[in-house]
Amino acid sequence: EPEVTQTPSHQVTQMGQEVILRCVPISNHLYFYWYRQILGQKVEFLVSFYNNEISEKSEIFDDQFSVERPDGSNFTLKIRSTKLEDSAMYFCASSDGVAGGDTQYFGPGTRLTVL
Amino acid sequence: RKEVEQDPGPFNVPEGATVAFNCTYSNSASQSFFWYRQDCRKEPKLLMSVYSSGNEDGRFTAQLNRASQYISLLIRDSKLSDSATYLCVVNGLLNDMRFGAGTRLTVKP
């Protein structure tokens, strides 16, 4: 069964450093997403991406965040200057874009720890 | 008012019990609805979509009431493997899914 993959599984970084989280969505999917989950809290939507541009973003997704589809398979989330409060699990998801009841499939997540 | 609100739980039930989870959402323009389950420190996994007509998948039954903006999940004959956090999820027009905080279920022998 096709699945979303993410690398690395765990990233530790110093405050102020840039990090890039990588995702390989399911191959025939057209919509890509990033979510985050701070430990003990709910899953929060960050951004959705379609046709090489952002289609929706939340209030969390400020100027320090960016997304990119650098090639035909990868989808990345960049955090420019990490803060302590960016420590969280980051989930990538993808969907095939079928209208109405579109189902998103999640990757296993990258645990980001900012020291 | 929270976008998606769920029973806080936790629910601790014996094997074989029937358990019901409730959820309400605030945005009447929401397009689609789901229940996901999340095991500890793992990704959310789709349990089932929720339709206005109600739908059933084995021991699981989901209901949606658009007028009341209410979603429910019923688990019958609960198993130890049902122990997880159940997430009510509401999808907007642009597929920006909004999650509830989740309800933790523990099924005990």
C-alpha cells in the first residue's frame, strides 16, 4: 500500500538555526499539507499546497515558514530561524484531490526539538 | 468557541463495551468530516469518513447532523486494540483540516 514518508524521523537543532523537513507524498496525489502537533496538544493545520503554490495557510504559518516542491517527488517545509516553541511533531499529508470527502493520508512525522 | 470540540475523556471501558464519542464544530461551511485515530506518538490514521446518511464499518458507526453541527462515533464490542485517541476532524473548502483535541480511549481486559 502506498504511503507518505518523512525524513528525518527526529531532528535536533539549536535555536536560530534553519531546518528543512522532507516529505515524499503518495505518488499520484496532487494536494500536499503540513501539520504540527506540540506534545500533548491537538494537531494543527499549517499549510496546503497544490499546483506549485500555497492554497491555504493558517495563522501559525508566518514568514519564518516556507514550503517547496523542489522536484517531482519531494515536498519540504523550511523553518528559517527556529524558536523553542517550534519544538513539535511535524506531519506531512497528501490527498488525491477528489472533490468532496477528500481523504488525507499522513506520514509518520518528524519530531523537531529546538534547544 | 473552539472550531472542533470533543468530549475531553478519558474513557476507560472493559472489553466488549459500547462507547460513544461526541463532537461539535463551529463552521457551518465545513465540507467533509472524518474520524481519525492516533496511537501514542504516531501519526493520525483515518478511521472513517462521516456522511449525513450515517455510515457503518464493522463495529464502528458514524453519524453527522449538519443542522446541529454534531458528529458522533459509536464503537461496539470494544477490543483491547481499540485503545487510542480518537480525533474528530472537519475539513474546510480548501482542505484545511481542523482537528479536535481528541478523546482518549482505554479498553481494559
